[in-house]
Amino acid sequence: MKLSLGLVVVLVVWSVGGCADSEIGQVALEQNDSPSPSPPLIEAFISEILLESTPGKSVLKAYPMKLGFGAQLVNQKAMLPIEIKNAGSALLEVYKITIIDDSNSHFSLDYSMLPGFEGALAPSQNNPLLLQPDNLLVLSVIYLPQVESPIDDDGLPVYDQATLLIESNAVESTLEIELSGLGTATECPTGTIHVEEGDQVVPQTLLHLIGDESCAPGGDVATWKWTVEQPSGSTSVFMPSDQFPNPVFEANVAGEYVFSLEVWDENGGKSLVAFEKTVFVIPDAAIHVELLWHTPNDPDETDQGPEAGSDLDLHFVHDELAATGPDLDKDGQPDPWFNSLFDCFWFNAHPNWGDFDPSVSDDPGLDRDDTDGAGPENLNFFEPKPGVYHVGAHYWAPHGYGMSYATIRIYIDGNLALEKSHVPMAGHDLWDVAYIHWPSGKIEEIQNENGAPKIVSDYQNPFFSQP
């Protein structure tokens, strides 16, 4: 390799293959010894570079994390799959897969679909199940109720429950999956739910719920009825309706969604219990901020259209660069809100604060703007630069619906770091919420002199005409 004077060359070095411990090596650079009046091509003091390689990690993922069999006839075997995946970058070794907490011995495992365990032997410390990165395997779980499930004092059947335990060399070495089922002596329709996107997704995922795999003995399922328990503040609905066999559902708010499905056969016979499926919505951005609100005078916060609800707006500013506006909060300092470059809000939903390369995720994005009631408005920031960021909420337009009650949730690396709920806001109010210090992730909540949320009344920036 020949280098001209002043030329810079970048050497890229990587480690190949997994290892149990860190590896240390060296890169040696030698220059030619031919005499030259010019400076040497490579200075001698960089003739050796010490390298240290950190091994990858194995990450165990399973789908689903809750496995429900619904109602099954006594003494008839039901079998459902669980996917086991290595989501890491190193070899996964699984030492134990077993059922625990099964007092009635109704649950069991079929290892025959696992490579190397076709003889029904279970993985062990001496004979682990090996799984390369990005590979997955299928394990079959069996439910065989031997007696009819009892009825509790409220007249509801009591589920058989157990836990599937998996132990491995993964970063989180123990994984537990909840198992449940009901034994019945009566043939009845049975609902089932399959979620095409899986049981863990990010906010704003459109879930495709499959219910037409439900069955009815001796006939067909004629009617479906969906319900959902969703996170506080979420107002999503089933589309096209809650009686469609395979509806879609937009999971816009982080948290846990429990979907339930009841079915009826052609003769009006109803499923013994509703089939349930849980989906976890977890942000994958370094910083994720949600704004939700409730407006009591809005009779239907789920409807859509111009002025169909109140309009609150999320603001996320680069505090050092955005503070150039008029001092409307009267604190003696320029305000950062409504800055056309360094305030990420509806007018500037995807600013460029970092690299000009659009493939680099170093800019925030207002990925969901809601103008007709309830929210959420969602902001994601995947690769924040060191600095201080400022979160606020502004009541842009009541549209005749009056007072709203706002909630802000701030997630740092997928974990809820701050939640302030049901803060009353009148039209044109500004709620100055918090500072986010990066890279520490520290949240500094902003309060007034009485310790309450800081609200600035009638906040109207002169450069933006408000209704």
C-alpha cells in the first residue's frame, strides 16, 4: 500500500467467530526504509496498534410469551407451538426446557421437532440445544386435561395453569412462559387468536388479528366478537368492526394489550370462555415520548375528521439551539417553542439536527400527529447527540370541546422514565413538561413554585396563527 503525503487511510478490523472471552491482538504497520527527502510515509510511533475484541451475546426470544389453549375436551390432546429464537450474535446454548408449577400434570412437552432430540430426550447441561444467531426452532406444548375444570364462587371456570421454564447461556439466562387451559366435558365452539406481527411490537404497529382459525364441532363458526383491554389513554378500535373474523388494530400506545375473542356456532352455541392473546407494545427508540389527552365534552373521541375533537400538540426541542423565540412565558429568557428548525412539532415533524445522510437515525421524528381528539402523538429519537432536550405540550385548538386532560409519558431505552397524567389544560395553554439530559437519560421534571405542572396560559406564538 502506497500513501502520498497528507493522505489518510482508514483500516477496518473485525473479529470473526464467537469466543468465550475477550480476544487481544495487534496490527503491525511497517514503513519502507528507502531514503527520501520527504517525511516518512508512516510515523514510527504508530507501528503497532493494540486491539481488543468483545464477544457477542446470545439473546433468547420466545413467541408467544403467554400460551392459552382455551377450552379443550377432557382426555383429548391439544398441541400448540412455541418458537424459540436466538436474537443475539453468539451461539445460544439451551440447558433446560421443562414444565413447572403444573399441579395437575395437564401440560407436557414434545421435543421431537428439536434437532438432536428426536428421541424425546430433553436438553441438559451435558447435552444442550444449540442455536446459531438469527435461527429459530419450534417446540410443541401439549395440553391434556384429565378432569373438567372446577367452577369458582362467581360461576366462572378455573383455568389450569403452569409455567414453561427455559434456561440457557443467554444474557437473561431464565425465560418463563405462562401456560393456561380449561378442561370441559361439553363440546362447544372454541376461539383462537393469531397475531401476524407477533406478541411484541413497537408503537404504531398495525396488528392483523386472525380469528377465522376458530372452530365449532360438527359445523362452522358463524359469529365472532372481539374485545380488548388496552393501555390507559389508548382509544384504538377494531377495523372494520369488532365482529369481523380477521380485523386489524392499530397499537399506537406503549403498554400491554389483551385481546379476547368469543365465538358462536351456526346453532347459537357459544364458546365456553373467551380466548385471550396478549401483545406487548414496547418502544425501540432511545427516546420515545407520547402525548395523550381526554376531553370530557367530546362524546366520541375515536371518530376522525376535521374538528372532530380537540387538538393538542407535542413539542420536542433542542434546548440549546431552539431558545430564540419571544419570551411569552415571562421568565426573562427567549422561549424555545415553535422554532421552525429546532422544535420538532407538527410544522417541523422531521427536522435535521445531525448528519445530512437520511439513512442515519440521529434526528427526532414526530411519527404520529393527531388533530381530532385523544391522541396519541408519538415522537421517536433513535440516536440522540449529547445535550439537553425539552418536552412540552400545547393546546392548539379546542374546536369547541373545552377543557382537556393531558398525559405525557417519556420512555428511555424502552423503559417508562416519567409519566404525568390528567393535567388540566384550557385552549392555547402550554405545558412545560421536562428536560431530558443525554446521554445520561436523566429526566428533570419542570414544576411551578407550588410543585404543580408548569402551565403557561394563552400561549400564542405571533408567527403561528391559531384558531
